[in-house]
Amino acid sequence: MPTIDKKEFNEKIFTRINNLISQYELIKEGELIALALSGGKDSVLTLYALKNYQEILDFDLIAISVDEGIEGYRHHGIETAIYHTNKLNIELVEKSFEEMEGFPLDDIYSQFKSACIPCGVFRRNILNKTAYELGADKIATGHNLDDEIQSFLMSFARGDTIKFSKFGPELEQIHPKLIPRIKPLWNTPEKEVGIWAILNNMDIHLAECPYSKLSLRSKIKNFLNDAETKNPGVKKNIMNSFKKILTFENDINTVLNECQICGEPTSSQICKACEIKKEIEK
């Protein structure tokens, strides 16, 4: 394996991220960006990339960490988030499932086909509520190129074409209470994120969620990695096809209501988080 020059690699990866932010105008001057910081390699790279981008554009940055309540897993991620935000002098707001929803994930996951179902719903709900309360203009996530391809194929496999409108480097605001999201790593491969972390000796949360192996995402991820190994370029081809789909006009108009129970934006009368909590109470 050829030796990788740290300085050149860092310049390459940060230039790509900066160009993406600039090309799609993901951040505008004076905005407050709330970063979803798990402590993993993707969110930590996003943290450093946005801190770096503050040298180019004047905007404010704050981080939010969410403790799902997974014994023996999340603790180090929170410690990592605290370490890096302290190092970069960025405020970190800590939230948890137990504080916001009334229970840790470990106590309720067994009632579902996959723990990822309630976890994803509650995590998104908490991030949005917290960002809204902080007055954030956008939520930045660490979704990389591999994550985006996986999400696209998951929706494709389920025939859920409405979800196609949620892909791309930026999601438009479709409700005053729903904070739009940006993905600065949208065109950065997961492999390069890992290389960046190793080259820079980053303290990151490496453990894999104990519940993730049962998810559809995990199966698709393994399939894509195997396909890429056997046929290099597969992921790039899928992403290029995906970009072509994004160029077509999306005529699906999403009309959002406010949840009759909690007031959060939802396409139904009751949001998914409240639906799940009603099931748990039963």
C-alpha cells in the first residue's frame, strides 16, 4: 500500500468539503449551524470541517450529542464529543432519550422488529427539537457518500419513492418547526473519512452499535462493500445515477401538519415519535 502524505490528503478532503458547501450554499453568512455530534469518525470530521470553514465564512457553530441509552456503547462517544468540542472551543449541548422521551433505548427496543426503528425516530425528533429551541438555522449531519447510497437503495428496495426528496446535500425547509439539514460529507467516501481519522490520530468512537447488525442498512452496507471489492467503481456509478435522479423535477408535494399530541411537524395527525410512545405505553 503506497504511503499517504498527511498534508496532501487533509488538503484534498477539506477542499472537497469546502467546495460542496460553497457549490450548494449549504451555509450562509450569519447562520447558526447545529451539528449532530455522535463522536464517530463522520461527525468528528464534520466538526473539524465546519470549524475550518469558519475561516472562509462568518457563521456560528454549536454541537448536539444524543445519548440513546445503550449500555456499554454510547458512553465513549459522548466523551469523545466532549473532548473535541472542548479542544475546538465549541459549545456542546447534551441530550438523552431518558431525559427527552422518558426511557433509554435498552428498555424499549425489544418491542420492535429492529431497534433502529425507535432509535432513528426519537434521535431525529430530539435533534430537531433541540436545534429549534437553540434557534439554529440548519442541522449538519455526518452522512457520507456511502450512507447516502445505502439510504437511497433502502428506499428503492422498499418502493418508498417519496423518500427520494430527502436525499441530496441539503434538505429544504418545508415547515417552520422542521429545521433543514445539510450533509457536508455528502460526496466523501466512508473509506476516506477513516483514512483521515487514522492519519490525524483522532480520538473517535469506533465501536459499532450492538443493534445495527439486524438492520436493513447493515445488510445493504455489507452488500455494497462486497460489490465494490469485486468491481471497483460500483459505488461511484450508483452515486452518479442517483445524482441524475435528483436533477428531475420532484412533483411530490409534502404537506406537513403539527402533531396533535406534541406539536412537532408530521405528515400525519400524530407524529411517529408519539405513535411509538403510545405503543410502548400499551
